[in-house]
Amino acid sequence: MTGYGKSVCQPKEKIITIEARCLNSKTLDINIKLPAIYKEKENLIRSLIGKHLERGKVELVIYLENTGIQTGYALNKPLLEKYYLEITSFARYIDAPVSDNLLPALLKLPEVFRQQTPDLDPQEWQMVENAVIDSLQQTDNYRISEGAHLYKDLLAHHQAISQLLQEITPLEEKRKENLRNKLLKGLKELEENNQFDPNRFEQELIYYIEKLDITEEKVRLEKHLEYFLETLDESKPSGKKLGFITQEIGREINTVGSKANDAGIQKIVVQMKDELEKIKEQLMNIL
């Protein structure tokens, strides 16, 4: 499921913003972007993400804004002095004047300014860690809210399949009557042509009964639907189990369709398949 969370904390002379985003994924895929000062805490942040979000493509970004005078750079005085002595010494060697622009030019040389990474203040990190946890909790709450909508949607499709299953019963009675009339008509024609064979007739009758009877499939389908509903109400993650149950539901629906031999029942089967596909699409968003 998708989710989003944002939290802000303000240690001394800093504004730190944490944003967490989550997209659908079969596994937990974590991408973290941190300022250099927090790099040592990356494994801890990954652990926090794993505790709050069990699955999904998660991106967590920490933005750092300095509000005080904190350049993060220091003048490398020994190196600057060495540059100066070398250049002035060479200038004397070739009897060349030393320009007044020498110092500005020296300041542009490599490594004259070096970036400093200060030690991480424990109090500052505690504020950042709390903000990270808050952003992850917001993301999880977002997913819980989305999950409530998914639950209602899955329930609606489940109820639609259950209702369609009940609509098969009256059509099945009509189908049996049509089949009975068809068999009687065939039997009458055989008797008129003196081609009636009782053994063959019994074999054909058994064949039609076995081939067209969908009682067992309806019972199994009803049981699968009940199990789906029970699993949907479980508190623990059950997305994979729901996927397996959905496969069984689809198998019974297909068997009913292949045995139906009736336009009305096959129409209902098509509608049931449509509702089942919508369930499968939504299950991609469930843990």
C-alpha cells in the first residue's frame, strides 16, 4: 500500500525535515538519503523502517538546513602557507614580482578549504530519531486508512460473488428441466426408430449427470468464500493466504462455467470472474 509521512525537528541552529514515502512492492525495498553527519545512523534507520513497515518500496529522506553560521568548511592553513612559500620562493628564483592577487589565487587552489564533518550531538540525534519514528508512524497510519477502504472494496466484490452464486440455483433448476426434456425427446426418437438400447441409454444418462452436475463445485465455492471472509478479518498480515484462496475460488468458478451448458449460468460465471479479477487487483496492495 502507498503511504506518506513528514516530520520536522529543530535542534540548535538547524531545521531538519524527514519525509517517508511508501509504494507497493512484494518485498521491503528501502532507499535512504541522508546528510553526511547522519551516515553512521543508516543501519539504525533501516531497522526502524523494518519495525514500522513490513513491506513496500520505502524511500526516507532527511533534509538538513543550517540556520546559524555553520559553513562546514575550514581553512587549511598549513597547506595555504606551503603554497605561498613555494610560489614566493619560485618568484624570487626567477626574479619575478609577487602580485597583490596572489592570496585570492591561492584560496582557489585544491584542498585549501576542506569540508568538516562535526561529531554528531547525541541530543540532536535523539530529536532526529524521534522525528524519523513519527514520519514512519504517519506513513503506517496512512496505509491503515487506505487499508480500511480496501477492506470495504474487497468485501463488496466478495458479496457480489456470493450473490451471483445464489442466482445460479433457480437457473440450475430450469437447466435440469431442459436437459430432461432433451433426453426424453431423444429417447422417443430412438424408440420410434427401433434403436433404443437400455444399456447405452444408462451410460449416456450417467455421463450427463456427472458432466453437468455442479453441486459439488457450488458447495466448495461457498466454502472458499467463507474462508476468504474469515481470513480477511484476521489481524495478522494475510495477503498471500488471500491470494491462495482466490486461486481456489477462481478454479471452482471456471469449473462451474465449463459444466454449465447453459447461457444464463455462463453469463453469471462471467460476472463472477469479473468480480474476482477486481479482488486480485486489490490483493496486490495488501500485506
